[in-house]
Amino acid sequence: MQTDDLQRLLTRKMPYGKYKDKAIADLPGDYLGWFAREGFPKGEIGRLLALMYEIDHNDLRSLLQPLRDAVK
């Protein structure tokens, strides 16, 4: 994980697919689980999707709330 990855989860948008233009932090758990089963894409998007999957899978989405509040 890189230093700014948690912030990137809130600002980086999904570039394609059913949830195109939705923030990675806002993707549903079943979609993240599909990537975990089928394979994450290469590059930054894949790394962020894998991180968000781990956060969601371990029920830690609340960790992002202080960052969401700071963005508002």
C-alpha cells in the first residue's frame, strides 16, 4: 500500500464496466469479490481494487469516513 492510497480510493473513478465513473470506495462488495475471484487488473486500478476488496471483506469501510468528511 502506498501513502495516499486511502485517499485515492475516494477520488479515483472506475474507468470501465457496470460501475464506470463511480469512486472505487463506493463499489459494492459483490463486484469487488468478483474481481478477487477472476483476477484484478494490472496497474494502479487493480492495486486499488484489491485494497478496497480487503477493506470491504474485513468490514473496515468505516476507516474511510474521516477522509470522506475531510473531502466535503
